[in-house]
Amino acid sequence: MSDNLMIDLEAYEIRANSLGFEALSRLHSNLSKQQNASLGIDCKRLTWIDAQLGACLLTIVNHARKAGNEILFYNITPRIQTILKKNKTLSGGAADVHGTTIPITGFDTNSAVEFSQFSKARLMRREMPKMSDGLVKKFFEGIDELFANSSLWANSPISVFAGGQYFPRLDRLAFVISDGGRGIHGSLSAAGKNFAAPEDAIDWAMEMNNSARVGDIPGGLGLGILKEFIGLNGGCLLVCSHGGYWEYRNGTLKKQRIAYQYPGTVVSLEIDTSDSKSYHMKSAVNPHEIW
């Protein structure tokens, strides 16, 4: 341990909100200054982390390892260690006796089929709000579009990480997908669409049918459907991409700049599982007419 350069995580809590992603981005900023070094991440202040954000930790750690660094965590409380072992963020087994975790899993950018099977198998839980078969299909097309954006546009040098957590006491099912690429702002800029601020680029990308894809490659519809569903459900959809932060929570939109740059793009989906409404497509012909 004495040979390691210790980097303080500098956070007491890391939750899926702007402060949480700013803390994660600060960690990435500190790690990215080092190359070919033995580094320790000091978690002595940390008392809570939303388990699904293990996907973000693995994005940040693997980015640092890509620069030749060796990374170890120090001073993690036993409780947080158990949480992060349960969902496979940390190595070493811990039993998930309540079946609340969606294990953090890495996917190569050409593993769209495997990701699609993973997300369907893990998210189609009995706690999900009732949806018609047609809407379920569109919902998962939106989830698949998140992965397609990471694999087609992000140019991520590392795997795409995904996973989640069911919080029964909060009636929340959370799912996160995180890549280590050039961000939405960078991807759109490469396609000739430039925005003054990264949060504005995210905002544009989250609108129905907005896509930088060309030709016969479909895109843009899935994210819009996810946003519309979350708005009706009362959940939360948020995106942090490099220095931009975009959040749609309880039907209210917020976008802002954060002080540090996330190493790619992370999309976090939170579904209100206390929602007793049933959702269906109004028309099987027009995909825009849903609910």
C-alpha cells in the first residue's frame, strides 16, 4: 500500500444524481492524470453508493487501467463491499439471497445480441409496470438503442458496462449502461452536428426521432419512447456525458454543466415499480402514438 499513490474519492455518498456523477467524474479526472502507476482509491469517507453505479466505477477504473495503471480500492466499509460484491463490481462472491441485483456486466461493442438478451432477462421482472406486448417490444428497442449508440458512435476503447438494482423499499428498479467513449457531444460533432454545450447535445439526442444516423440505419425513436414512458411512470431518466448532465425526473427536465468530465456516456433509468397503471400502444401502425 505504501508504494501506491492514494487518490481520495472525496465523497460521502454517490447516488444517481448530479452530485453523484460529479463525484465519479472527479475521480476519473484524478485518475486520468496518471500513467503506468500503482494507484489506490481511498474510500474512507464513503457511506453509500447506489449499487447500479458499479457500472460507472468499472468504466472509470478500466479507463485508468487502459493507461497502464494498476488500481486497488482501500478503506471500503464491509457493508459497501458486500453490495459491490453481490453485483460483481468487486471480485469475490457474495450471495444475492433477495434477488435484487442485476449484475454489472461488461460487453464488447459488437455484442448487441448478448446485451439484448441480458437486458430482457434481467429487466422483465414481476415488479415492472404492466405493458402490452407491443409496448414491451418498443421499450426494449429503446434499451437496445442505448447499447447501439455506445457501439456505433462512442468509439469506446473499453467494454460497455451495464447492470442494475431493485430497491424494494423505495419502489424503484434502476438500470445503468455506461461507455468510455467520446460522449454524445463528440459523437454528434463527428457527424457534423455541433452544439455550444454538451448538455444541449444530450437534450437534442433525447428528443423523439433525433438521430445522427444516416441511410437505412434506424435510430432516435427508442430513446424518445423511453423518455415518454418514464414521464408517465414518474421515474427518472438521466444522462451524464463528458461535462454535460441531463435529467428527466417526475416529468421535470433539468440540464446543467458539471465540473469534471465523465469518461464517456452513462444513461441511468429508474422505474417506479409502485405504478399500478397499464400501458399499451394506441396504434400498432404508428409507433408515435403510444400510451
